[in-house]
Amino acid sequence: EEQYNSALKALLPLQRKDFSDLFKALEGRPCTVRLLDPPLHEFLPHNKEGQAEMAKEMGMKASEVKALVDSLHEFNPMLGHRGCRLGMSYPEVTAMQVRAICEAAIKVPGSKPEIMIPLVGDVKELVFQKQIALKTIADVESEKGVKLDIKIGTMIEVPRAAITADKIAAEADFFSFGTNDLTQMGMGFSRDDAGRFIDEYVQAGIYEYDPFQVLDQEGIGGLIKIATERGRMIKPDLKLGICGEHGGEPKSVEFCHRVGLNYVSCSPFRVPIARL
């Protein structure tokens, strides 16, 4: 526990600087920060050299580090212990990140941060994480004598979240559809493995395009439509967008406009096409 708290204390200024730099670069434009999302195993070394270095740094035996790495191994990490599930197990990580966002926003006047909680499947997960965020925001406001306006939303990337979007909308200021994961979970294709055979599906005419490149408007798009309708039934002005590679693909952008989303986002190299 001592090492854990010490590590979080060391991470806080690094995160705060990251967010400060983002807010400066955006010059008062909104900045959506997705909280920690990767699977735990991605943070640990998998070769002997790396494990030996980590053991030396932490005052452990190499065999202990190896056992730790092995214990965190997951057969399908993209569907495993990641996203808000990490925040459920390690709420202090959520609190640290939110504090870094708040302190960075105070440091850079005019900042407009928004906090996005990833991989929610049940509204209770969102409520749990939101309570941590709101308490942290209140603590920072009290310490610094300021008032912060920070929206808290979520990613809709689990099909269950799309179907129960009315309940989730009651607790969220905005939705961002994580279409990479929504495609993976909705179609049952692994993002990491489908590339080996998906071309055969396209050549056979089962799908017109690779669904990870061009949004499947009928199936995955149907989930987005359901979530949009159910979410706005609760909050008519709910801000909606997508986050994923589909955000820079022309047919997918047109679909997003057609169903009434407010924005698309995508990786940098796709931005020119998205804007066009």
C-alpha cells in the first residue's frame, strides 16, 4: 500500500503537466479526457531483462515480479480488467487523474475539461466512478478556493450500455460512442485477430467493407441509433459523438450526421478527411 500511494503521488505531477499542456494547446476549446483505459498487463515488462530491472527498482525478487506478471495475464485483455473496471478495483487511480485534471484547469485559465469514463456497461459503474470524480472536484475547489465547471460523461462501447442508454443518460453529461470496441463486442470480431480473415468476408460479399474501417450502419449503427434515441429521451440536449477510427471515414461521418450526433473524433492522420 505504501508503494502504491507513493507511485500515485509521483504520477500526479506528470499527469497534471500532460493536462496543462493539452489545455494550453487548445486555447479555451473543450478537452475531453478519457480516464485510464488500457489493460493492466500493458504496464508491466514481459521479458526477463525488463522484469529484472523492475525487481531491482522495487526491491523485489525477479521471480516475484514474474509471478505478478503471470497473475495479471488475461486470455482476452481487451475484454478484461480495463476501462472503468480498473477504476472499480483501484478508485485511487481515478481520484488521482481527476485531481490532475482539476489542478491543470486551475493552472491554465479558460480551460474547459470534460471527463469521460470508459467501458461502462451498467449505470452503477458510472455512478461509482462519478461519485469519486465529484468528491475529488469538490476537494480541489475547497483547497484552492475556486469553482470548477467540469462535465462528466461516458463512452458507449459495450452493447449493454447502448441498450440501457436511458438509465446512463440520467447520470451522464455526454456520450461518446467508442465504435472500435462497440464493433468488436457487437459483431463478435476480435480487433486484434479479425484482420487475418475479414478480407474473405468482404470478398464473399457478406460485409461490403471491413467493419473496423467503415462503420456497419445496420448493426452497430443500429445500436448507436437506439442509444441516441433513448439517451435524448431523458436529456434532449445530450451531447453525442463518436471516438474511433470510424470518425475519419466519409461514409461513417455521414451516418453520424444523419442520426444527429454533434461531433466525430479520430486519430490525427484521419482528421483532414473528417474535416473535408
